[in-house]
Amino acid sequence: MLKRNIKQLLVIGFVGFTLVGCSSAPKPTEDAPEGKQVVNEIVIDQINQDISEVKQSKIKTLAEQKSELLAIVKREVVYFDFDQADVASQFYSTIKANADYMALEPTATVTVRGYCDERGTREYNIALGERRANSVKRALIAEGVSPSRIEVISYGEENPAVEGHNEAAWAKNRRATFSY
């Protein structure tokens, strides 16, 4: 009986040592976690650098868009027919460009200035210039610009764009301009 118990103990011991020796998992070394951490830090640094580059390119793109739109809207003018205050359809692209700029620049405010030609009384021209500026304001509001960001001023016949007493000069003076 004693021999049998010793045999069983030896068999169990042998099987146990065999299983421990054949284990497929490598023994953890103290260097492995450090190496893994260094690799992770390098990967994280590269990801952060990539994110930063993407953000910078988006910022540049946004800044470029703002700059381009501002250049466009500064030179654009809405012209009006004689004794009219309605914005003609051909100037909706100008209105849209201004609205787009204001959407990109949430702190921007605009002053719409209304002008007339020299014909008509001073009082009539001031009122007509204001109607023209308000017409442009309504178009900007329709494009999504907050009314609180738009101011209107009428100059009437003051500050003509072109000096002259003919239809060509008058046509250039019947206008609304944008000031940021």
C-alpha cells in the first residue's frame, strides 16, 4: 500500500512539473511593462501631434475663409433702381456672402449704410436711404443673421460714390454698403 501511495505521489508530481514546464505563457519580466509604456507614450505623442496638425489646418482654413469672405464683402455693394428700396435678385449673392462671413465670425457686427442719388429732397432721400438699408437688413436676417448684429444708417444723398449729374453717376450712388 505504501508503494502504491509513493507511485501515485511521484506520478502526480511528474505531471505537475511537466505542466508547469510546458506553460506557453512567457514569464513576465520587469523590462516588459516599461518597454510597453515607452511604446504607448510614443504612439500617444504621435496621435496628439496628428490631432494638433489637423486642428491647425482647420484653423488656417477657417481663417482663410474668413479673410476671403471679408475681402469680398468689403468691396460688394447692393445697388438700387431709381426710387426703389427692394433688393434685386442679382444682389442676393452679396447678401449671402455677408451672412456667411457673419456665421464664421460670431462676434462681428455690421452697419448697413443706405444712400441715394441727388434727386429728391433731403428728407425724402434720408427716408429712402433708410428703407434701402432696412431692406438689406431684412435680407440678412432671412439668411440667419441675428437682428441685434445689424445696424442701419441712412446718408441720403450725402457721400456720393461718384460725382456727376447724369444717370451713370446716379446709378452708382443709389446703393447700400456694408461696414464691419
